[in-house]
Amino acid sequence: MPPIAPLEVSPPTLTTIGTPGLWAITLAAVIALLILDFVVTRRPHEVSMREAVGWSAFYIALPLGFAVFVWQRWGGQIGLEYLTGYLVEKSLSVDNLFVFMLLLGAFAVPAALQQRVLLYGIVGALVLRGIFIALGAAVLANLAWAFLLFGGILLLTAVKILRDQVTGRGHEVDVSQMRSVRLLQRFMPVTETYHGPRMTITEAGRRTATPFALVVVAVFATDVVFAVDSVPAVYGITGDPYLVFATNAFALLGLRALYFVLHGALSKLVHLGYGLAAILAFIGIKLVLHWAHGVWPGVPQIDTLVSLGVILAILVLVTATSLYATRGRAGDELASAHVAEPGH
């Protein structure tokens, strides 16, 4: 009996809808929206709920309108991949907001400056995601086991998130231990007070950093960690680098306004970590099965429509269980506030 030759697996061929013209229009639109956000936040002010809801509605309508365009132009399968990828990125971005909220609190950022800090964080995240997306496309195009690698990253990340959630360390922030902050403090003195959105001032003839600079550096550092998780996750939904970038960009652009809409509700999403761990583990398994299918064609794959249904079900479940678990908190907080009032 002749020996069985090993099955050779070629790197996947990436297909994309991203023509040079579409990339140029998309990048120009992203830059224009960022400039608009900087214009809106040029004068530091505390964001009202009405303003936050208005901008959030705009940044939700925009990607949904783009989904209609993609669906009509390239068909239902591409449209489904885009919508599923956007849902995954939006879910992960809500988890990002937890960390942003803790950083803003740890640095005691004045309310009027918070949206400018968030905007810098979004710009940093977009740049980093762009770099990671390009690297991911290069890896997928040249390594036959790239999907196995990405699947492993997501499974390890899911285990870490689950462990942190179980032990209660899911969203701990120790500013004094952040390497990025300590590095800046080593090279520059830091003032004790904020000076508006200025990152440095001249004090006693010496260039000095402000706390605003520290918090921006801290946000940039967390952006790196978020990019490592989110880019492989959306590559588990679609192999199109353009769709990966579009889903990341649309999910990130609305974060500034979404933060102020969800600020009060974030603390109630106590089970979100479990949901994100389940989503990342599911996509990790999907990637591993995709790789295995290329080696052994009999191995089943998970359809994009099934992925969308599973992700939606997980998000609905953890939201419902979170709200049920925290159903008495609002009343307790009101009672505490009432007792604390003078004269009562």
C-alpha cells in the first residue's frame, strides 16, 4: 500500500470589496468625522444627555445605512458579514467603555474634559486597528495556519476574561502601576492640576506635563490591548480587510457619545464579561474549525448567519441577567442618597 501523502494546505486567498476608490472615500469620511468631533469638542463642556443621545443616534444610523448600501451593492452574504462584524466590534467597544470610565475616574478628569480624552482614545484606537488589520491581512495571506493562530488568541483571551470576571478583577485599574504613565513621569515632571485640554505647560521655565497628558497616554496604552482582541475577532467573521476596517471604524467613531449615554448603565452590566468571553470563545472555535476544514474537508464550518444568531442570543441573555441581578440597586442608591441629605 503506497504511503499517504500529507495534505498540503495553501494560505487562503483574501477577497475584498475594497477598491482603491472605496478605500479613499471611506478614509476621507473617517477623517472628516474625526475633524467634526474635534470641532464639536474644541470648547470643553459637560455633555448633556440630549447631546449624547443625538450623536449616538447619528453614529448608529450611519453604519446601518452603510449596511444597506453594502447589502444592495454586494449581496446578502457580504452584508451579513458586515453586520455580524459590526455587532461583535460594538459589543467589544462597550467593554472598552468600562476601562475608559475607570481611567477617567482614577485620574479625576473634570467632566468638561472627558469627551476630549475619549476622542484622543478613539483616534489612537483607529490608528492601531489600522496597523493590526494590515498585519492580520498579511498573516492570513501568507500563513496556512493563520486562522488557527487567531483562534488560539481568541480562546486564550476568552479564558482570561472569564477568569477575571469570576475573581472580580475584570475592570481593575491601578494608575500607579501602568508602565506608560510611569515612563512619562520618569521623563517629565507632572503638575497636580488640569489646565484645560493642554497636555504640557511651561512652569518655572521648564516644560511640564499635565494630568491630561497622563490620562491620554494611559488610554493609548489600553488601546493596544483592545486591538489585539478585536481585530482577530472580526477576522473570524469576515476575511475581507476592508470590511474589518469598516466595522472597527464605525464601532469606534460613536464611542465618545455612547460613553455619556451608557455611563449610568455601565455599572449594571455586571455579566457582560461572561458574554464577551462566550462570544470570543465561540469565534475562536469558528476560526479553528475553518482552519481544520481546509485540512480535513469533512470538518464542519459555522455559517455567518448562525454566528449572528449566537452572538445576538448571548448579548440578550447577559443583558437580561445583568439587569435582573442589579434590579434593586437603583432603589438602594436613591435611599442612600436620601439618608445622606442634610436635614433628613
